[in-house]
Amino acid sequence: MLEESDSDLIRFFDEIYKIIIPLNWASILQEDAKKKVVVILYLIASL
């Protein structure tokens, strides 16, 4: 759905994810943090 609407948003989310979550974290911590990033971005978008 997002891919169809705006490909720039996908790159935006990927970049935000890379900035906030270090690659040297354990994969389980990365997955948990990814969910938190999504929630934060939804909250920002609702403003």
C-alpha cells in the first residue's frame, strides 16, 4: 500500500530506522525498537 502511494516515504522510513536503531544491536532489540519507531512516526504524523 505505501509502496504504491509514494516511494519517497519508504526511503524516509528506512533512513529514520537506520538513524535511530544501531546495527550493532541484537536482532531482537532491533525488532522491538522498530515497532517503537513506527508508533512514534504515527504519532508525529497525526499532529
